[in-house]
Amino acid sequence: MKTMKTIQFIILIALFTGFSSCSNDDDEPLVAVESQNITNLQAQQAGGQGQPISGAFAKFDFLTGQTTESDSDWDIAFRGTSIIVNGGTSLGTIDEPERTGEGAAYMASGTMASVMEVTQDLFVQDSDTGYAITTGSENGWYSYSGAPTYLITPIPGKILVFKTRDGRYAKVEILSYYENAPSEPNAFTDTSRVYTFNYVYQPNFGITTF
Amino acid sequence: MILNKSFLTFYFILFFTMYSFSQGIQVDSINPVKLEQVFVTATRTNRFISTLPLPVHIISKRDIEQANSVRLNDILNEQTGLITVNDYGGGEGIQMQGLDSQYTLILVDGMPLVGRLAGTLDIKRLTTANIKKIEVVKGASSSLYGSDAMGGVINIITENPEKGFNVKLNYRLETFSTEDMSAVLNYKKAKFGWRAFLNKYSSNGFDLNPKTELKTVDPFVNYTFNLKTEYAFSKQSNFYLSLKYFNQNQDYNASAILRGESSINEWSSNLKFTREFNVKLSAYFEFYATVFKTDNYLINSENGTFFDSNYFDQQLIRPELRVQYKFNEVNELIGGIGYSHESLDRTNFSVQPEFNAPYVYLQYDSNLTNDINMIIGARFDSHNKYRSQFSPKAAVRYSLNKKWSLKGSVGYGFKAPDFRQLFFDFTNSTVGYTVLGFNVANSALAQLQSQGEIATLIISPSDLKNTLSPENSISTNIGVDYKLSPKLNFKVNFFRNNINDLIDTRVIANKTNGQNVFSYYNVNKVYTSGFEIDGKWKPLNRLKITGGYQLLFAKDKEAEAAFEKGDVYARKDPVSPAFQLKKEDYFGLFNRSRHMVNLKLYYMLPKWKAFANVRLTYRSKYGLLDSNGNNYLDVYDDFVEAYSILDFSINKTFYTNYSLNIGIDNLFNFTDPQNISNIPGRIIYAKLNINL
């Protein structure tokens, strides 16, 4: 898989150099697609366990590859197990940010390598009845083991495909919900609501492949 | 080795007794007079086992005594194709032909046991001390027994009053200060007979993880009491009454601070009138009533405040009239009509549900020729809470010659949705999810909605309007029996159970707290298939060897399809990127081993006037949970490793009426503290039996 990515990368670099060496100034040069890894993105919440959930969402911007406090320049945001997009309307939970962009999402089955193209028809925006990335164990991106381990495990084969606030695309594979992505997580000792994920961002407008 | 003071004292007394009675001893042969074995469970009539067209098995009193079993799970675990598995509720249930314990009907003297707390019926509840024999019928048997008889039926037949007056006492002491003692008082003369049985079983429990605050099994004590009376009005009519009471108290600890007690109380009464009108026609009327109650509480031991309590109170009343008509020596018809009334009162139920189910069945048993026996039968169960069920069954046996015979049977089995699947109304107080029984889901959901706890409905309320279907199966068994001589015989049985409408949970709504509301629905199609071999060989008069093997494939058809389509992914490491799984990576259902083996060696020691035996059971690897997050058990998951257990014992008879049993169970002290909580490690025991 690594070699796949490397090949992908080399091809893109080649294309990039190819395009940039072209003297036609009308064509915007294509920016390289890169696979990135984000570790320990804190997505804490207050409440839960039967109480109303509150607390600020941790907003993430694919363009910078970083979390942001901006009210508008974010693409996706995390709080506990909930993941929202900057598009559509708010579900109306406490401290939930207003949507300002054209973000949307869907979940695809596959691996980061096999999900290579965006399917436009599948995109859904957040709404006042539910999030585009559906919530709950076995219903979204994770499964909850219950007793006795009480672990939240990202379901393998779930790739989250996003449309960013300004209409570009990204794909995400969540790897861990626990701090430092321990290989044997323990729900009692490891801090949860801490995301580690891989993503690929397509920075070029109008390109629907990764 | 655990040898506490009382054990030593006991040992000395035994030695002394042995010494004083060491003369004039007679020893049984290992070949007792071979009587044709009678089997009742397959036809509800006294039927010779050798000509039955079904896969059946008898565990005799002798088998139980030689294995020195104490509780029912001990002896069942040694049988081919049977294994007891631990349930998260703490019960130990039986798995048969790869079907879970909820799909096996357990009868005591022909009457069903109740008290399936989370579907599992804990068979540790039953002592083996009073058992005359255990009959096992494999394959769906709903045509005679209705609900739950999907994987098969286990009928525990207890001792009846026997002629004369006698007293039996026994006492057994073992590791973990476990004590088992029984007393039998028996009287029968001419028309009247009675038998009283009392058993006490207690233990200090054991701890497989001494580092944790809680013991694996907490100390407990239980009592079983059974009184049977028989009165023959005449040669043709009989009256029989059996009363049973079981009581257990056990420490119940949820943490170092939260401590309490759990108790079980079970009563049952079984009344039977038998009337033989003539050689051809007999009738039986039975009235069975049983109550099963549990009570648990927890107290915060730091400040003495009450923390939590729960209870479970199930009742079953069942009158049944059965008529047997013998056309002649070889053709027989049996028919029955009955009514089941069942009710349950328990914590987390918003209603107190009642099941009412009248039923009728008919079965015809015929020897078409000298070589061909055939049984056909069917039962109809009507029900007030789910769809009525019609369960047919047909079986044929063909004797090729004196050595070889073939048998085959096809039957329908079903399991009615239990009270929990219909009426549960439970919200987890710490996590916040909700589980609703199918029949209460709509009203409970409406209530949650009015309280503003529902964010989205995933299932429209109209989807919950129909009724939940009973889980059902078509079971096929094809077998070959081979009998070379009384010294060597074996049988093979191929089985396949196609199970439909298996009940599972699904999310029916999202809650505003981010959790979900679950309810039950019919979804899965599952199959279990494989074969079992049973063999017996007596190479010497003194030596008997028996062995058995079961091969099992138990799979979910939708899971198989998902693997085939390439929809299933896994990670090698919990945090590494996922990859796609192949068809052959699917292992099957949880808690099923591909291979199970038992091998037993019985040896007579004439010089010692004793019997020795060594018994081995093996279970191949199995998965308990999905450890890589894809919801399926695949070859990349963590498995419980294969294990074997070796038991050894010597039983010595002395002075005719006394016998002493000494043995070691689990000789090599196998334990798996993380995965197997019902295997405590090596057990050393001694038992003294006195018959007066």
C-alpha cells in the first residue's frame, strides 16, 4: 500500500512537473496530493452518559492540515464520537457551530487505497435531524464493545469522504479514539476522545479523484 | 495441593473404614448384564433405543458414577458434540450441534425447566446425585416438544421409588472446600412408594485472578429437595407426584465496595395420572407447575446505603393429556393436547407479560417391515404473542443387516421470542443507551420522544407493528450405525441445521445524548453443519475404550456473503490502516470450536477390587469476540487457544454397601483466567457412598 502511495505521489509529481514545464499560462498548475497523518486531535466534550452533551467542537481545516478556531474556515469538526461537516444546518445541540460552507460527507467501504474517486450522489449535509456522518455504535464510523472492555473501535473498511467548505474533496480513515493511538487500548486508563487519523486532501478544484 | 484440616480428618476416617471392611468383597464385572436400553424422549413412549431412527444418546447412571460427576455440566461436557459455555450472565449453558444454549430444551422427568435469565439455562443448578439416566435427542424436536427444541432435547430422568426400604448417603469433599452431600430415603411396597432426596452443595468459590478485587466464583450454598410418591390404584391406573425445591444463596459482589447477595428459589410440582384402558389404549394426564425466582441486591459497604436490586419471577403452568394407541406390536400412535400458561415479573419490564399457548401433537411410529422403522409426527402451537407454529418431523431407519443400519430424519424446530425480546424496557444508567422489546418499542419510543430524548427515528413506527417471528430451523440428520460385536461398535451422524429469522438487535433511533435506542428484529440466516463419530471398543474384558469427535461449521450466511463480496475489512494492528478480507478469512460464529474430542479409558483392577478411568476432552480454538472491529470473527481476530482436560479417578467398592471414589479432575491444572471463567483448575476429591 505504501508503494501504491509512493507511486501515486511520483506520478503526481511527474504530472506537476510536466504541467509546470508546459509554457501554456492558461492552465493552473496542479498541486500535489499528499497522504497525511494527524495524531492526538483532542475532541473533548462535557456531559454525555445520559446528560446533554456540550463543549466546543474541535474544528479541522484540510487546507492548512490543522485545527482552527475560525467560525467559518473549517471543514470538519469533532466532539466525542460525533463528526460534523461545515455544510447544511445544525442539529441544535449545545455549543454546536453554525454551518457556513458547502461541506458534505458520506461513508464509503474500502481502504484508503481503494477509495479513489468521489461519488457526488452520495454526499449528504448535516441537518436538524442528524449528521451526515451518522452516529452511534455500528451505525457510523465506530463500534462500541460494551462490557467488559467498553472500547470504541473504528470500524475497519470505513472511509469517510468529505466535500470541504469550498467544494474540494478529502478522504479520511480514523485509526484510533485514544491518546497516542495505543496498539492495545484500554478504556479505563487511556484518554479517549483523542483522534488519530490518516487523510488525503485533493487541493485542486474540480478534481474528483485522489 | 489443597489439603486442609477437615480433608485430612476425612481421609483418615476413610482409611480406617476401608481397613475394617477389607474382607469378603465382591466386585462387579465391567460387563454388566446387557439389558436393552429403553428411551422415552424420542417418542414419549418406552421405546427400545436400538431401533430408533433418530440420533440419540443415553448417559447411564453408571456413566455418571464412573465419572464422579457432581453437577449436570460435569457429565454433559464429556459427551460427544456437547459442550457447556459460559454466558455473560454467569450461567453455564449447553451447546448442541453448534446451537446456543437457548435453543436446547432441558427437561427434568419430561417437564421443561424455566429460568432462562438472559436466554441461557444454567445447568449447574442440577445435581447429578439423583439422576437415573440422561437422554439426549439431537436435531430439532419441536414436533413433540414445541418451542426451544431447535438444537435438540436433553431429558434428565431422576430416580423413582424402588422396591423395599433403603437409605443412601454420600459425602464428597474437594478442593476449594467444596462439599457435596446427599441423602436418599426410599420406601416401596405393593401399591405405595415414595422417595425423598436431599442434596447440599456448597463451595468457597475460587479466584482465577487474585490481583483483581473480585473472585471468579463467589462462595455459595445450595439445596435440592425432591419428594416422589407413587400409588397404584390398580394394575391399570397409577398416581404419581413429584415435588421439587431448589434454593441457592451466593455472595454477589460488583466491586470492592458494592457487595450484596443473590438468591435463587425454584419450586416445581408434577402430578401424573396413568390409566391403561386395555392392551391397546392408555392415557396419561399430567399437571406441571413451576416457579423460578431470583433476587439480587447490592449495598455500598462503605456507608451502608442501598445501591441496586433486581428480581426475576417466572411461572409456568402446563396441563397435558396424552393418549397412546397400539394398533399392534409394530404400529403405535401417540397424541397429546395441552396448554401452557407462562408469566414473568422482572426488573426493567414496563408490563407483566403473560404467554398463553394451547398445543396439540400427534406422532405415528411404525415398523413398515422388519428392517424399516419410521416415525412421522407434527405439532401445532398456537400463541397469544407471536405467529402460531406448525412443526412436522419425519424419520426413517433401515437395517441393512445385523451389523449395519442407516438412519435419516428431517424436522422443524422453533424458539419463541422470549419475554425479554418482547417486553424489555431498559436504559443503561451510565452510558445512556436504551434497549426495547419489540412489543413495547412503539409506546416506549413515543414516550422517549415526548420527553425530547429522541434525535432521529431510523425505523418508522409502522415497521414495529407486525409481530416478531419465532426463530426457526430445518434440521437434517443422516447417520450410520455399525455394530461388529458387543465389543466393537461405532456410529456416525451428519447434521445440518438451517436457521432462519434469528433474532438480533438493531438501532431503531438516535438519542439526543448521542446514544442509540436498540430493539430486536428477525434478521440472520445461520447454518450449523458437520458430523460426529462415537465409538466403543473393548479389547480386553477388563478394558473399555470410548471415544467421540465432532466437526462443526457454524456460519452466518450474510456474513459469508459479505466476505465473498469483499465488504469486510480488518487491521493487523488496531491502529494500522485497514485491508480487505477474503472469503476464506471468515471463521464463523463466536464461541464455536471446529473440533471437539473426547476419549475415555475404563480399566478394572480385580486385585484391588476397583475401577480406574482416565478421561480426556479436547476443544479446538474459538473466538469469543471480534477483536479487530469489523463485527465478524475472522482469522485475524484474537482466539481462545485450544485446550484439553484430563480427569482421573479410582472407584473402589468394599463390603458391598460401601464405595470410595478418589480422583483428580483437570490433572494438568489447565486454566485460562482471561477467557474461561468456568474452569477452576485442578480439583482433588474423595467421596464416600453408603447404601443401607
